[in-house]
Amino acid sequence: MDFAHSPRVQELQTRLQAFMDEHIYPAEKEYWAELRANTAAGRRWTPLQVIERLKPKARAAGLWNLFLPPKAEQHGPALDYGMGLTNLEYAPLSEIMGAVPWASEVFNCSAPDTGNMETIARYGTPEHHKRWLEPLLEGRIRSAFAMTEPAVASSDATNIQARIERDGDEYVLNGRKWWTSGAGDPRCALFIFMGKTDPQAPRHTQQSMILVPRDTPGITVLRPLPVFGYDDAPHGHMEVLFENVRVPVGNILLGEGRGFEIAQGRLGPGRIHHCMRTIGLAERALGLMCRRALERVAFGKPLAQQGVTQERIAEARCRIDQARLLTLKAAWMMDVAGNKAAKTEIAMIKAVAPTMAGQVIDWAMQVHGGAGMSDDFPLAYFYTLVRTLRFADGPDEVHRAAIAKLELARHAPRP
């Protein structure tokens, strides 16, 4: 394993970091000020101009659609979109963007659009590419992924009860979804909907995925779901009702019964992205922690000279680097051997990275005292994001159970 970044990636890192320093970090206060102003004016779910203003700059700088993997990985027609970076090449760029939670959107690299674009690129038809993928890649529309349901334990995807039933040349969709991130954005033009096409089939071939235009009759956004009081407007995590929603048969992805297969192909890269963005947040929190410790004095000496503070800073450094190396290993394995071969490492990073970041951010909040829990610093919001990730793309318990089963299998007696 060689994790040395290629000259191309090093050059992209330099350019991306320079863009963050020049445009993103200086705009953080403006971001929150605009959101507060929109809220006061009753326009909370309006796209923020601070982000829209920066998108053309990012595109002109050649920092657009960095996430899309090489076209050879796609199952559909050959495409020539994006930078063609591997998972290992994209990982350090994702970390840089992750230091500011909204920054990824500036580069058209934010979830759930990245996962949806990869899904359509890999499993969609030329017609799907033309109608949906190209506008998403150009940043003209946004999208949402409708999988999780309130009535069942959706950590087990086979529990999903939403239905996709064929009626002539159409499929009829019925179900209630929630935590459908991105559905609050008025630019959301597409849902990828997961439901059962054949409840009698084997457990992992009952589900299918289908493309659903947002303006299709029968779709109702019921409410935004706040996370520790944050509703993440204008993106949002919505509860959505699908009632007798009709879409053409041609909107199915890959074919009936292939939904679970698509989910596994989608989640591998998505978890790398999540984990590296999370590591970026942890690095940012550690930096804030160190600066605060050097500036503040308590009990006659700077916090940086207090033994407990030094212990936490050292431990944070160790944990961040451990999580980064494990994530890079998972990315490398996905590139050289495929998602299936890397399934243990993918599960490990999903369990490790958010837990690590949560602890580092918690220590940083503690060094900041009461200010750490206020909006004067971004730490409290960072904490809500990484705590949420311990559920997103599967809860910790599911990943740890998968890791344990694979480890036990390695040591089981041979027949």
C-alpha cells in the first residue's frame, strides 16, 4: 500500500486549499447571517446566495465534480464527466472540503447529490443520463434519496415496506419516507426511491430503485426533521409521503429486484466521502482547540500548559491520524479490489470516523467552555453533524456486527 499522493492530487490539494482560504472561510459568517435574514423574512428554504455566488468561481478554477470516479467503473455507457479521480485520490480533497460543512456544495460535491449522480452514472440508461445526470453535474438541479422509513427499522434495508407495483407501462409507488435529505431544497427535481417490487422474492432481491421526478402528482413533503434543533435549511431532512405516484416503467434502475445491489454499490464511495469530510471537521476542531488553549489562562497558566489539555490534544492527534489511515486503506482497497473486497474496511471506517470526530469535537468544546456550546464557534453544530453520522448510512451497531461476523469467520474451525 502506497498512500503517497500523486503530483496531480497534490496540485489539486493546493488549489482547493487556496480556494477554501480565499473564498470559503471568509464567507462563513455571511452564510449564517444570510440564513438568519432569510428566516426573519420567511424565506428560510431559499437557496443561499453566498453559495450560489461561489459556484461559478469553483467551476472556473477547475474544482467542479471532483468526486466522480473513472468512467471505467460505470456499468452504463462510457462517460467523460468530472475529474476521473479514484477513491484514494478524491479522499484528501474531500477532507479539505469537509472542514466547512456547506463547502462541498460549492464544488458540486455534496451529498446526497454525489451518491445519486454516481448511481445514475453507473446504473442509468443514456436517457437517464441526459435527463437527470447532466443537469445534476452542471449544478442546475438537486436531488434526494428516499430510502429510510419511520414505520420500520430501516437499518435493515430488507425491512422496507414501500411498494413499487407495475401497472401496464407505469409503476405505482406508495410509502412514507423520512430523513430524505435534500428534499427541502426548492431546486430538488428528482428522488431516487427504494421500495419493494416483489415481497415474495428472496430477501435481498425484493427491493428496487426507481427515478421519480419531484413534480410527479402524489408526492407530499410533510415536514422537516430537525437534528438537535437544526433543520439544515434550505437543504433539509424531510418526511415525504408517496401516494399512488405514477412513473414510467423506463425509470427503473438496472431492473426489478436490483435495489439492494445498487445500494451496496452506492454506499461504498459515499462512506469514504462521509468519513473524509468528518476527518476534515475533526482537524478543524483540533485546530480551534489548540488556538483556544494557547490564548486562555486559567488557574495561573495557559490552558495549553494544563496536563489534561495536553493529554486530550495528543490523543486527538493520534485518533485523527488513525482514522485517516484506515479510511485511506479502505479507499485503496476499493480501487484495487472493488467494494466487496473492502467491505470490512468500509464498515470499520463508518464505525470509527464519526465516533472519533465526536470525541475530538467534545474535547474542543470543553476547552472553549461556555463559548463552545454557543454559536460564536462552529463546534456545537459540528457535534450535531458527526453524531448524526452514527446513524446515516447505517448505525454503528450494524457496522460493528458486520465486522464481528467477518472476524469470527476468519477464526472459525475449518470443515
